[in-house]
Amino acid sequence: MNNKKQMAQAEKDLRTAQKELFDIVATCTVFLNKNGMSLDTIHELLHGTVDDSFDQITIALESERLK
């Protein structure tokens, strides 16, 4: 039972984090676009940032696993 509660809370936290991330990305996109950056460039920058983030997380998790 406790595991189900933990999973429900984790899913709720994930939905909250997704909404917050969407709000941040949307705000930054509008700001950058209004200040002259093309949507294609913004799109490329965001993809690079996300890809790099996943690479860094993977490295950190792997180093923790090896300890």
C-alpha cells in the first residue's frame, strides 16, 4: 500500500515538474523570439540543452552505481 502511495506522489510530482518546465520553456521561447532569435535556433538550442542534460545525468548515475 505504501508503495502505491509513493508512486502516486511521484506521478503527481512529475506532472508538476512537467508543467513548471513547460512554463519556463514557453516563457524563454517567447522572450528570445521577441528579441530576434528565430524559432528554429531556439529549438536547436533547447534540444542541445536537453541532450546534454541527459548525458550529464547518465554519467552521474553511472559513477554513483560504480561506487
